[in-house]
Amino acid sequence: MSFKLAACIVALGIAATAASPASAQKKGGTLRLYHNDNPPSTSLLEESTIASVMPFAAVFNNLVVFDPAKVHESIDTVIPDLAESWSWDQTNTKLTFKLRHGVKWHDGQPFTAKDVQCTWRMLIGKSETQDFKRNPRKVWYSKLKDVGINGDDEATFELTEPQPGLLALLASAFSVVYPCHVPQQVMRTKPVGTGPFKFVEFRRGDSIRLVRNPDYFKKDRPYLDEITVRSIDSRATRMLAFATGDYDITFPSDVSIPLMKDVKARAPNAICEMTSTNLQINLLVNRVNPPFDNPDIRKAMSLALDRKAFNSILFEGSGRLGGAMQAKPEGEWGMPPEILSTLMGYGPDTGKNLAEAQAIMQKLGYSDAKPLSIKIQTRNLPTYRDPAVILADQLKKIYITAELDILDTPRWYSRLQRKDYTIGLNVTGVSVDDPDGNLVENYSCNSERNYTQYCNAEVDKLLAAQSREVDKDKRRKIVFDIEHLLVDDAARPVILHSSAGNCWQPYVKNFHPHDNSQYNNLRFEDVWLDK
């Protein structure tokens, strides 16, 4: 049996993203955005953060994308982009894309199947010209043998075995196509794409500017003339600037529940939506560094987590309790409550969990008189710092005294990449709600993004099994088995799945935050300004 969408040919998919007749849209204007951080680089294939995706996704295209007008992403909402159509062969191991003809890179060079082949050969390490500094999603393509081409307009992904999640992975904002003729050193600072907007300027820590691509292959897109992005360190300043009309859309998931009330009070006409984000707050423990190479300490730390307190303080109860995969109801792979409650530390009796954690630490020789002193490293954003403060307070109850070590974004990701930390409070953003885009990326032994250096042969075996399983119900059952093992091993204890607000001015049209990824609706090619 072939995968869903086994022979998908959507010749008019481009038109489907428009929410109303073309005559209703107004062309022109500048979309004014703010940034809460400093992007590490402009190279989306090398980065793992929305700090790079938000300002630079509009420079690029994918083979396929999640329909930006559909709030919930799934394999059913994947639509064509640089590909006109796609089809699987009968063995479900060859995925062939018919490509658009006549597409140009921003420097005027023609886009061809060779660029598709070149991009994925770099990602799987098969290219002699690869010079990525980082390759965080190489593990997504562990089944990819090669990309074959047939002329300029056809490319075939050749797999060693079926991978039903591949199409969803290719729709991620991190799965953009790169030009073969542009070196990666250039792509990190002055990216060249085929997308609706052309890169003009990136002034680090200050501003970013993109302008309309007049040669975009979607002839009536984009509607906007420009996108400008300004960096603002203070969240209070950002909220005030939006409320006074200086900016058109808030940064993804930047608006907390208390702040949303303030924004609505100051700007009652603003449109604000609370949504799940597929961001999970988690505890990172570098399990090779003593004394945290002792599984008992890791178990005690996991048991000490009072998730209800985190939820109450951070989200006024609107966060979601879940495992590694996004929690229900938004999560396609979330565990039902009756299964979740059986996992270690997830039951309602937090007092019992705490007592067990204290007993473990006492047995290891720790007490109020003899605490374990640590540093908790985290990123210099409120969404990281605030839960880190709560974590430090909760760990005191099991005789661990913690000092926060706050790092800017480039240093934070550099430390994680080098595994140069002991304890961290992390917020993991999942760009695709699929086990291959989350579990494989974060927990498999050989993944670059396995920041805790967790490695369990049984988990790896199950990760491979779920990845090739074409029956979704059977695949989901394997995923639940993996979740059990991850919790039992305190692999990367998930504290909570966050919810947050997005706000935009009433004249901003065709902007739709998604409820199971904050990454894949940020190209802005369909957005227009009714003013």
C-alpha cells in the first residue's frame, strides 16, 4: 500500500493559498517586524532556531510546504512549492518531484534539478563541496541514498527503505533549497534564494531588510514591497512598540498571557490569538559529566519537577502536559492522558514524587547541610530565563543549589553544539510534528542535536522501526513505547509544552499562526496590508 498522497499532482496548488479573490488584495507597503534576538546566521540549513527562520524564510523556497492558510499542519496540508507535483513508486522508496521550469535564483541564475541534488547531497555528506559548519538535521535523511535527476525538471529521492514522514520533513522551514553555485560562506551572511523576497541587508543586532522579488515564479506574489526587521532586546519595549503601532506583527510566541492582556488594553483593535506552539520546555543534563553520569541523580531531578507549578506561573494553566511529542489535542502524536499519567513523575501526587527524589539524594549523601552546587545554563530570552528560575527553586527541594548562567544566542547554541555544559534549561522548538522531525532529531545516538549525549540501543531500534512504518496507528504505538523509555531514562525530561500569543494589526491580512509549529508560516508571500 502506498503512502497517503502517493500520487499527488496539484497543478493549481499555488492558487490555493489565497484566502480571497486576487482583486481584493492590495499591493505594496512595508511589513514592519521586530526581532527578540540576534540571528546566528542567515543559513537556514545550518541553524536550528527561529531567530534565523523568522527573518530569512522569505528569501527561500522548498520543494513542498505546509499550506500557510491552514492552521493545523499535517501530511494532508502539504502543497507544491518549487515542485509542481510528486509521486511515490510502488516500493515507497522513491519519491519523484516534477519541478517548475523557468524559476530563477535572485542573482539571475536558473534553478534546476541540479540544485535539489546538490542541496541534499550536502545534507547527507555526499558532496565534495560541502562546507557546513553545522548540519543539525542530517539525521533526518539517514535513509536517503542519493537524489537522482532526469534533466533540469525532475529529481528523485532514493531511499534505502520506506520513510512516510519524509514529505512532512521536506515541508519544514528548515528544508529550503540552496543554489549550487553559491558558497556556504556567502549563504551565512548574504543568502541567495528563489523566494518572494530578496536579501538586502543584515546589520547584526540592529536590523534586517528584504525587498520584493520582481521575478518571483508566483507571478502575483508577493503583495508587499518590503519586509523590515528591527532588533529590540527588551520584551516590555517590544510590546509597547507594537501597541503604539510601530510594528505590524509580534515575534512568534513572544506574547505571554499577562502581556497579551496588556497589549489588548493598549491596542484594543489588535488581533491576538493564543495558541500552542510545539515548543517544549525541557531539562538538559549532560550525562557524561560527573556526578550527573549517575542515573539516580538524573532520576531524582526528573521526579522533582512540579509541572503544575510551572504551568500556573508561566501560562496561567494553559500549557500542555506531554512527553517528547507535542501534547494533545494539537499534537498529531501526543499520548492520551490515561497513558501519560502512568509515566514516571507525571502522576498527580507531586508530594510523593518529591519525597522519592529527596530519598534518592539523601542516599547519595546530599542534604540541606551538604547540597550539590551547580550552574544552570540557559539562553538570554524571557522564555528561557523565567522557567530556569522556577527550575532552580524546585531543585533546592532536593538539595541542589543552582546559579543561573545566562548566554546570548550564538554562545548558547555553540555550547550545546560542543556539549560544553552540565545542566541546561532548554526550550526545544519542533519544526515538524512528526517523530522523525523530533524524536530522531533529539534522541538518536548519532544526532548532532542530541545535546544530552543520550544513547540507548533499544530506543534507536524503535526509532528506526517507527520511521519505516507506513501504518500510522502502528507507528503511533511504537512512538508511545519510545516515550516510555525516554521518561524512564530521564533522557531529556520534558517539563511542559508551552502556549503563547501572537498579535497583529487589524490591517494585516492573510496571516495565520499555526497550532503545531511556529516555523512554517513565516514567508509572508500571501500577506497584504489593507491600508
